[in-house]
Amino acid sequence: MVKIGAYVLPGDLTWLAETLPAYYPYVDELVVPYPADGLGWSGQPVPAASCLEAVRRVDGRGILRVVPGTWRDVVDPLRGETAQRQAALDAFSPDVGWVLQLDGDELLPRPQALLDALRVADTRRCDAVEWPMRVLYRRTHRGYLEVATTAGTPAYEYPGPVAVRRTTPLASARRTAGPRLRVLVAGDTSSPAVLRAPEPGEERVVAAAPDDAIVHNSWARTLRQVRAKVRGWGHARDFSARRYLWLVWWPSPLTWRAQRDLHPLFGAVWPRLRHVPVPTASARPPSRRWHHAEAGHLVVVLSWNGRRDTMRCVESLVHGSPEVDVLVVDNGSGDGVLEAVRARWPHVATLQTGDNLGFAGGMNRGLAWGIAHGYAILTVLNNDTVVDPGTLERLALLAASRDVAASPRIVWLDDERAADAGTTETRLWFAGGVLDARDGLPRHLSPAEAQAALAANEPFATDLLTGCCVCARTDTWRAVGFFDARFFLDFEDSDWSLRARRQGVRLVVDPRAVVRHRVSASFTGPASYLGTFYYARNALLFAARWRRDGVRPLRLLRHRVLPQPVRAWRDHGPGQGLRTAVVVAAALAAGVTGVYGRAPRPLESLAATWAAASRRTTAGTGWAASENGWNTARPRVK
């Protein structure tokens, strides 16, 4: 079994008594590169002896090894830091595979999540793992000032790998030059480190919950402690410490609302500040079967202004699938759905995102919550569904294999839309998916194409699953990553399916497992225009990512996107055609300029205005509904 090591730099005593015990039980070897001269990299005295004593008090297993040396470099302190860290790495025994390189002011709240990421890094042949950090900037009488994004959400930073392979050489401080895995926080779409394009050798995976992030007590110290920090810092020669301390850091409790770009070296990395009490979890755990979570199955149901559908869905789960736990995630609705769920089913867990994060972002929050709470199997489920008894048990049995992700057979729920179609029969909505031969876009198999597989009534392989219901082991979700939040909604499940297949995951449909889908009217009113926007923009993103797998961008534009204004004009008049043309143009501009995630707020307002003016309650883009989902050119609704 590969051992885990960790080293402690004995130069910062401020938080060491809190940070080291958090991960000490998880490591097999501990190294302290001890400066024999008592001096730090810049030649300033450091509390090395006190730090070493603090480490000895924590080391109850006798796994500590002290490596003496001198790493003072007044000309280039950063070079001295790199040398000290490298000396620590070189001191571990050959059977140590990974080494944690957490600084003394970095608190890792859930070490197991990081260790799980190391296994993902092994499968992807990465030499280092970068883990998200929340930065506490200043202590106030009411709590902390935390570094935030321009939107006011936590700004997760990645100041370097927190774990490296023992044999990996360090390039600068704890940074490496080889391939590395950057673990992103589910739902984080606005941190500067996420917005920029990946660097060469950087592979990203969304697999951390917000509460998994390291709490970096970077500047949350007394004035004396901060001054000591910057004097001995590896970057001590790179900025004017005195000017920064007195003009930026010291007045921040009074000026934080107006301060921008606060990082002393790379200003925009820390866009602004926000006030927080103490970073805490934001979910309400279930009150029963909680102790079974380690071997349990969690179903994540996402709701956005769909209280009626959500209540019906949860009822089918509670009564028909008592073996599973349920988490209802609300995407910032104003309909009181979480309160209604808690009042009726106190044991059902709930999670409020606080904003509309889209299908991808909302489900990612739920998946991260499930991973953080130790569930073995995770299922994402549309809220406008009713699940037949035994369905989730069948899917879980399939997903128990490490290399399988499964969806059920999905039929239309008998409602007014089925009645409008002129039939009372159960109609097929999903039984597998493929990339269309014409332009490579994803589509559902038609009933005729799926007939033979359905007739056999046994699980069968498919190229694509649908986000309406996907069941997989937690290990699979970690290895593949969560849904790409850039899609917001539409195409994110097809993208996940192709990434899963690339990771060697087998995609399976079980026709004996049945989910009944209302085929939500999510794209009505203002959302009909937004559906056009997301479809057109995300089709371009999907095509750019999977061009080598047969997706043809030019054919996509010619056959799926550009004709939409013409069809809208022909079927619904000039006004509708012009409005659709504006939306398509906005989508193309967003795709070309890389504006992903939620649609621009001005477009949302414009869509609402148009919908109110037209007094329509059904989609007005000219895209006709079809039982085959992806077979049509309209936005696919999960």
C-alpha cells in the first residue's frame, strides 16, 4: 500500500496547533526541514524551535523525521524556499507515494476528500494536486474579512499544489512543472482561477464541496504576526511590505467595501472582500439513516420554481424507494419548496444554493454534498419525474460496478402534454442516446431504434445517458468529474457521458427500471427565448470540445442554429423571427467570446419583456416538440 507523507515548514507558529492535527492521522511519515541557523529564507529569524516543539507535541506515533539544513538566500528568498521544500521531499522513504505540502496557516477541513483526489490523480497520471483555498484576510470584532469574487462569493485560489508525488522536482516554492490535477469547487464559476483558461499540463475536475476547501488563514493575524510573516516570506523582495500593510491591510476593517484587487503581488487574484462570521457548512442533514451514509445511496433532486413537481417527485421516492436518502437542492427559488419539503418529510435533507446556478451548477452542489457526507452511490434526478418502485435499487445494483453509470427507461408521465399529443398510451422518452450521424449532436434513440434492446428487457449499452436520471458510484463521479458548469443547462449530460466513456466508464440503460417524466415546460414564457440562447451557445461549446469525436460545427450551424430565426418568422410572424434572430446572435457572440454559464442579465430581462408583450405561455421559437428529445432542433429539456 502506498504511504502518504507530509512536511511542515517550521517558520510560522500562528496556526500550527490547529492545522497540523487536522491531517496528522492520515499520514505515515512526517518531515520537518529544520533551519539550523534559526533563519528564514530572507535572513530574518524564524520561530523554528517553537514550531518543532509544537510538531513533537502532535506526533504521538513517532513518525517525525527532522532534516537540518540552511536555506537562507537574501538575494532570492523564493529560491531558498524552493530548496527547503525540496530537501523535505528528498527525505521521505521510497515507499511514500504522495507528500502533502500544506503550510502552517492552511487548515484542511476534510483530509479524506484530498486523499480521494490523489487516487484520481493516479488514474490521470498527474504529478501534483491543487486544492481550492478560501482566504481569510483580516480578523474583525464580528468575524473575518474573506477574499471574494466580484459577485461576492468565495474566491477560491490555488497558490500551488498541496500534494505532490515524492519523486516530483519542485520548480518554484511548492509549484511543479509537470502535469497536475486542479480540483474545482462545485458551483464555482466566478473565481479568477476558474475563469482563466487552463495552463499547459493543468487538468481540471469538479470534485470538491465548498466545505472541502482549505481555510487559508493567510493574513488573518495580529499586526505583529503579519509583519513577521512578510519579513520572512519567499516574496519579501517582490513588493513594498510597509506600504501594503499600512495602506491596504491595516484599514481594511473600515474600507473593505470599496477595496478592489487586494493581492500584494497579483492584484486581480483577490478581487474584493466580504464579511463572514466563521466558514460553515450550509446544508441540513437528514435526521434518520444518517449513520448508514458510508454505504448509502443518495438521490439529488434539483428544483427551480417547481414546487408542485418537486413535492410529487419526493413523494414517489419516500414511499416507493425507502432504501435511498434524498437531498432536495433549490436553485434560489422563491416558492418555499424547501420549507414545504422539511414540513412534510423531516428526514429529507435540503440545500439552498442561493442563486440560479442552472442544471449543471445546482446538481454539482448536490453531488458535492453527497460526496462530502460519505455516500457510496449518487443519483441525479429531475424534479418533474415520478420514480417507479424498485427502479433506484436496480440502478444501484448496476452502478455498484466501478466502471458503470446507468439510466432507466424514461417514459412520458401521463399529463396534459401527452393528451395534447392525441394518445393515452405510455410513450417512450429515453432509452439510450447517440451522436447524430448528420452533424454529431446528441439525440435520443427513436422507439424503432430502441425496440430490439427494449424487447430483450435486459440492461444494454448506450453511447449517451440523460441527465434526467443518472446513477453512478461516488468513485465514478470523482473520476469523471461533475457536470461542466459552463453549459448551465443543455448538453452538460452529453458532455459528461463522453467524458465518462473516455475514462473507461460503461454507460448502461436498464429497461426494467422506469422513471416517468413530465417533460417539464421549463422553456415557456421568457424561458423560451433563453432556451434558444442556451441551445445555440452550448451547441457551439459542445462542438468545439468534441469535434474530434464526430461533432461537425459547420453543419451544426447550418442545420440547427442559423435556420431558427427563419423558421420563427415563417411559423409565427416577423416579430417572432426578429426576436429569435437577436437571441441567436447573442448566443453566437457568447460562444465566440467565451461567455458561458448563466445567460447575461440584460438578455433575461429582454426575454421577460418579450414574453409579457406576446402573452404566450408556450415556447415561441418555432421549434416543435418531439417525443425523441435530441432528435429535434429545440432545446432539450431534461
